Amino acid sequence: MRTFKNTPHHMIRLIGLFCFGWIISLQTFSQSIQRDVIGSAGMVTTYGNYTLSFTVGEPAINTLNYSGYKIHQGFQHGSKQMNIPMYLICYLQGAYSPSLHAMNPMLLNQGMSSDATVVDTITLALHAATPPYAVVTSKQVLLPITGVLNTTMLTLPGNYYLVIKHRNTVETWSSLPYQFTGSPILIDFSYQAQTVYGSNQEEVEPGVWAFYSGDINQDGATDAFDFGLLEPDITNAASGYVTTDLNGDGIVDAFDYLVLDPNIVSGVTAIKP
Ligand SMILES: [Ca+2]
Ligand SMILES: [Ca+2]
């Protein structure tokens, strides 16, 4: 009978202990998680080419090292981005020198850099393959005078047009969307006009094609408005970091006019899907 009478109390104590321990363990668990919870702004951490991102209030667990993949934790499951290698060859018409088979070091000539191996900053953008062809991601890179550019783009897998922009170049789109699956993207825009959308390139020496120069005001066309900006700079012999220096030699003169004029006459504009 004593056993029978005490058992409920014993069980109650056991249950109480269990509950207390459970609460303690919950608190301990909560505290241990709390230490790893990130702040209200979220967080991104990188390891080599790999990136992990964390949403607000999410435990930060850096565990994955998946080849080329960006792994999202918890609330962002299902989303993965890849840092995809890209190897491009492209030239800017005005800056291209047929005698050098390369481009002028525009930034160096304009007093903005001491690096004779680069032309200028260009923007690479990935646009959706379907209307309205929205921009997905973009980055700025320095274009080497050789036109050979090794870089990467961080993006979700998918099909994208590659769009190249430069401060006095006509915006140029790839002829087709490229499939970004994780494998390196190799595009030589220079070997024929058709590599870009609408074959919108100029042959700057036999067998070498370049993106049209002369869109000084970046409105998508080469026309009188660009000449309206160029002409006073020629008159004033402008120099330095100016967008009217189309050939990138550091000064604005008749040679820049010789780049722009034929493009205006031909009605060169950006051609995009
Ligand atoms: Ca323009
Ligand atoms: Ca010039």
C-alpha cells in the first residue's frame, strides 16, 4: 500500500523534474541558438567562390561547400546562386587600334589610372530571356586592352541575355540568351557581327568586330544630340576624363568626330529584343 500511495507522488516528482529539465533544456537550446542568430539586416558570408546567405533572425550555420553554389539556409530554401566563370572577347569601336590589334588604355590616357593594360570600366548585365527582359544582375569590370575578359557572374541558374554597357558605347546585347547552368560561359563577340543582337557591330579590321561607339548621352542612339555634346568639346580641345573622348586617347578632337559621324549617318542605335 505504501508503494501504491507513494507512486503517484514519485511520478509527479519525476514528471516535475522532467518538465523542469525540459524547460531548462529548452532555455539552454534557445540560448545556444540565440548566440548564432544574426541581426535584423541578414548576413552573407563567403568562402572562396562559395557564398551563404542568411535571412533575418535565422540561425547562421556555415556548413555547405557545394561546388559553385550559393546555399541559402532556412527560410530561403530552394534558392541557389552560382558564381559562374565567364570568358569574353569584346572590343569598343572607338578605342580599337587596328595597328595595335588592341584598344587604347582610355583611363590611363585620361589621367584616371596608371594601368596601361585596361581600357575602361564596362558594365556586364544579365537580362531575362523573356519579355520584358528585366535585368537580373549586373557588375562593373575593367575591360583589358586585349579585349579578353575573365570574370564571374553570381546568378541563379537560367537563360539570360548578356548586355554590355559603356559610357560612350551603344548598349549591346548578345545575339541569343545563354544558358547559365554552372559551366563556364565563353563568348567571343569579336569574330563576327552576328554574335550580338541585330548584328549590331562595326568591323574595325578584317575579321574583328567591335561594339559601336558614340552614344555619348547614353540614350540608345547615335545622333545629333551626341554630336551636340562632342562639338563644343572639340572646339574647346577638352581633355581628361570626358565621355566625348570616343577613341580614348585623352583629348577630344577631329578623330573622335571621325568615330561618331559615320555612325550618325548610318543611324546606329541600340538593338535589343
Ligand atoms: Ca545618344
Ligand atoms: Ca580622342
